Amino acid sequence: MKICILDNDTLDGELARRYTSFGAMFVQLFNSVGAQWTYDIFSTQRGEYPASFDAYDAVLLTGSASDAFSDEAWVVELRRRVTQLLAERKKMVGVCFGHQLIGLCMGGPVGRAPQGWGKGRMAYDWHRQDLPNCQDRQQIALYVSHQDQVLALPPGASLVASSDFCPVAAFTVDDYVFCVQAHPEFDTFFSQYLLDEHRERLGEAEYAAKSKGLLAGHEGGDVARLVVAFLENSPRSAG
């Protein structure tokens, strides 16, 4: 399969040295679970897009520090393009900001999480045992970093995972869209780095608890394997 990655943010400093980009993190994630895919990465913030999406089997939208509902010119353009891809039933994967933006383009409400920032490791109830490799799954734990979220399930979507903190933590649309609020591409170092940046906002007690929680690990690899099977086992969409 040939995957178009729309990278919606940039890394700098230590994170850029370690990980290069969010797009590169997804390439590493899917390679780590055996995906035999090729990838092209485009920076949407710099206005980069393929001349045509027709050459790609699927499109992945990364996270971003920006709001999916922002009036920033690059976000407005991204929403326009995603709305068209949805109309074409192009296979897509959305993560965090990408999850929110796809939900918004489908008519779902997106805004600030009423409980505040989601940080560290979170566990979610799993509702879709029919998805690949999920027959016995009841919960999943993943690393997160978000202040926005999808506030209600978009029209036409099916709920995949939820929690009290994030009622729409993952959803699908038929066999061509998979979206998740959490970050399967994060590792412990990356998540701890983000916690360190928010240490003062969190306060020492919450910071210590969330840092300790990261040591339990996460199941990002399971999500990656699910995405591989989801995309490979469904018919290629028109586009």
C-alpha cells in the first residue's frame, strides 16, 4: 500500500533530533508492526499536498498543536480537502488533531475538553470486538496529549472507544475511516517530555502521578496492527 501522511505540526529541539517529525514517527510505528507500505509525507502547515490523492491507498492525518476548528488559513484548507476526501470515501486515518478534524468535517462538535488537558496514559472502554484482532478486547490504554476533543459522535460514525474523560475516544466510518484521539505513535520518552513541559500547569502531585502512570506502558502497537488490518482488508476506496 502507498500511504499519504499529512503532517500537521513540526517538532523542534530534542524531539526533532530524536524523532525527526510526526510523519516519521508513524512510519516507524507501522514498520515496527510489519507493514509493507511506502509513504510520502507532506507538511500541511507549509501548504504541501500531493498533486493528486488518487495515487494513494490511504491518507493519514497526524496530530497538531492547532485547533481543528481554527480559522488559520492552513487549517481551513485542510478541512476543505478532507471534506472532499470524505465525499470520495477515501480511506483515512485521523490521530488526535486529525481525529478531531475529520469529526468536524463530518458535522460532529469539536471543542475544548470540559475536564481540561488530557495528559499521560489513559485507559478506554473498547466497544468494537468486530474490528481486526479485537475479539477479546474490553479496554485499551494509550498515551495522550490534548485539550480539544470530539464532543459527540459525528453523524454516520460508529463508536470504537470511550471513557468518562473522552466519550468519543475513537470511531470508524464504515470500512474507510478510523480515528483515534490518543497517540499510538508516542513512546514513553516523548510522553514524559510533554509532561515535563506541563509540569507547572499540572502541579506536583498530578505530575508525579502521571509520570508514574507512563511506566505501565501503552498499547500503541495494537492500534497500529488494527489500522494495518483495517486498511488492508477493506476495498480500496475511490479517489
